[in-house]
Amino acid sequence: MQFGVFTVGDVTPDPTTGRAPTEAERIKAMIAIALKAEEVGLDVFAMGEHHNPPFVPSSPTTALGYIAARTSTLQLSTATTLITTNDPVKIAEDYAMLQHVSDGRVDLTLGRGNTGPVYPWFGKDIRDGIPLAVENYQLLRRLWREDVVDWSGQFRTPLQGFTSTPRPLDGVPPFVWHGSIRSPQIAEQAAFYGDGFFHNHIFWPKEHTQRMVEYYRRRYAHYGHGDPDQAIVGLGGQVFIRKNSQDAVREFRPYFDNAPVYGHGPSLEDFSFQTPLTVGSPEQVIERTLGFRDYVGDYQRQLFLIDHAGLPLKTVLEQLDILGEEVVPVLRREFAALKPTHVPDAPTHASLVAAAGGAHDTTVHALDDVTGRTVEGAQA
């Protein structure tokens, strides 16, 4: 099972000091968090995509490419790649390039995001959200799997004889998770293709998460990809950890109370009861996280949100130390002991290459203008 952290990259004032970081400071902080995640032994770092203040990750591949150059084992992912408002051609090219830069340490989570105005900013209509997600992903899959694509659809100009470059590393596209909190159509899409389904599992009660994951598992089996418990599931989650729960609650309360998304609403205690938010000791976080398995089954990826709502970088790095030293080692051991042998691990580039029968070069070489053949000395 993979464990990691994700960031939405919000630029939020620290309610205990009133100071907000600059965009430059926030970007550098996200990079520091990623490097620390690898240092403490976590598996995954994921970054969201937003195109509006107070968020800064408008170009996740730029930041992830830099992080790839500074790390060696960390799996790089996205908390959301906007499949609805991004051009699938650009997604295909950007993430294939990131594959090469990172030696295959990349996957991505496709989603529609939660910012309605982003649609007209990119020339789209929010009422087309689901059809855009479906059509754009159909094209993205073809661009990664076919060397030459002829295509026409409803939402972008046609393609004729188009080749997306670079081609996927070793001939294997990045693994795709489809992320959704509330849309069964997206769970259906993930199941249809045999892709992963990521449920953010932050704002909704466990019963909602359970229904969404169960639906995805059932449809995954319906499409012949395996048994329901072999479907690939990822969960999000929120934690704040201190040695004892009283210190955790006292320190986190002002950040919770003033958070842009859920602040000035339910109390910290009520929200923690109603959702998977866990503020407490390492033991409490371990117990709560292990309990996720009771209602979603064995799953493959657990990502924690730990840097939101104005928390200072020093505090976030301390959270990573606790996760790496006291929480994740226990979760790894306990989840591994419970997982049946027929339930797969989270896909990696190496496992996908092996499943494809080994690596093969799909480089598209230049053609000789006269003969129409590949340039002499180049491999076709």
C-alpha cells in the first residue's frame, strides 16, 4: 500500500499570527514538503491544480518536474488534473514528458475540480462537465496508445494524422486515477477502463464514501477487470498529529475555525465526528485510518492533507516527521497483514511495464523527405 501527502496549494493567512505567505514562499514550501516526504519514507506526493487565488499550483507538471530532479524514489502525482478544461493533447504531452524526466515515477488523478468559474476562463461550459470529462479522456487514452490519431468530437477541433510527443516512456502510459467526491459517472468511467478510483474522503461522511467505492468496485467487476475487491482504490484524508490529543486539538483549532473551506461552520469536534478528519495522537490517527478498510475494503493508496489553512511550514514538516516515524510504519504493517494475496498493490511504472510484456521504445523518428523511410541508423 502506498502512503503519501497531497497539497491544494492554498495561500492562507496563519490565524495565530495574521501573516500570509507570499506566492513564492508557498511554492517553495510545497517543494520542501515533497522533499521531506521522501526523506521520511513516504511513497507519494500529489499536487492539485487551480487557476484562481488563493491557490498557486496552476502548472503542476512544472513543479513536479523540479521535484523529480531533487528526488529518487518519490512517486509524483496530482490531486486533480482538470480533464474538463485542459486540452487532452496538452495533458498527453505534459505528463509523458514528466514520465521521462522522472524515470516513470508519475501518475495522475483526473477530475473536474471544484471551481465553477474555471470553465468560462478556458472557453468551456460548466454544464458540460461530465461530457467533457468523458470525451476528453477518450481522446487522452488514444493519444497515449496510438502513434497516429485521427479524431473528431464535440468539444475541440478535429485531429488528423496527429502524433503526441514524446511517446509514453517504455511504451506504457502513466497510470490514471479518476477522482470524484460525488459523481457516480466518474466512478463508472474509472470502472469501464479498469483505471483507479480516488475518493478524496474529506468533506463527506463515511457512508457516502462507502457507497461511491462500492459502486466503482461493482462496475469494475461488471466490465470484466477482476473481482470487486481487486479494483484499485485510493483515499484522501485530513490529519493533525501531536504526541497527545489535547495538544493537537488546542494547536489545530484556530486553523480549523478559520479555514477557507470549512471554517466558521461546524465545530472541530462535530466535523471530526461527521467526517474522516482526525486531530489527535499518533495512536488515534492509526486507529481511525485502519478503520477506513472496514467500509471501503482493501485499498491501494492513502494520501493525507496536512498543509492547508495557513499552517506554517515548520509545523507541516513536524507533521511529516510524525507520519514517517510513528504512523505510517504501523499502518504499512497492519494493512499488509490484512490484505489478501489476490488483492493487487498500487500500480507503478515497473508493474505496468511488466504487465505489458516488457519495455519497448515507441520513439517517433524523422522520415527521409525523399524515401519516406526512417532516417538511416534510427530505430523504427
